[in-house]
Amino acid sequence: MIRQLRVKTNAKTELVDITQGVQRLVTESGIRSGLCYVYVPHTTSGITINENTDPNVGRDILKELNKVIPFDDNYGHHEGNSAAHIKSTIVGVSKAVMVDEGRLALGTWQSIFYCEFDGPRDRRVYVKVMKD
């Protein structure tokens, strides 16, 4: 069964920690050992796993992505959000996380982040938990 999380973003680019919401869906699934697949069905966003303790890490990630892929770079796409499409392609739209003893098997400092590259928007994240 595929579950859904809703994410409301507030900025043009933003990393939103969705770990608690994903863990809630893992717990509700009742699966103790398996795989949790997290996917975003949007072409201008992504999913990443990174440090959750120092908010500067997320800021630095966005700063560098915005530097390497600027918002305005004479792109041909008429909607004006080519940079967001490129960032989505580089970051990726999904992650798989192992589930052990009913918990996401993340490292001590890791969280799952929804990556907004064309906000603010109301978005969806799909989560599927599969048993071993």
C-alpha cells in the first residue's frame, strides 16, 4: 500500500525534514523489517538524506546548488523554472531506507529531507513500506 505525506513549503528553495512523518507511516504499516521507499511525484523537487543537527548543512547545500545552477541563466524553458528541473534531476526524486525493528535505519545524524526547488508550494510525498 502506498501512503502519502503532504508537505507545504514556504520558500523558493528549501529542505524540509520529513523523517518523523515517514517514520509514522512505517510504524502504522506494522512492518518490523523491510524497506521504506520515499518518492516525490514532482519534476521540480527531490529527496535527500543528510545531516539533521546543524541547519547550516541544509543552507550550505541549497547555497551551492543555487550557485552551480542559478535561477536565471538564459534557459529555454518558458515557465522560468529550468533551474528547479535541473536540481531535481541531480538530487533525485527517491530514496530507499532499510527498516529494522520497526524503525528507519538512519545514521545518528541523518534525516530524510524533501527538497523544494520551485516553491512555495503544497506537495505530496509517496511512501511505500515493504516487508522482507
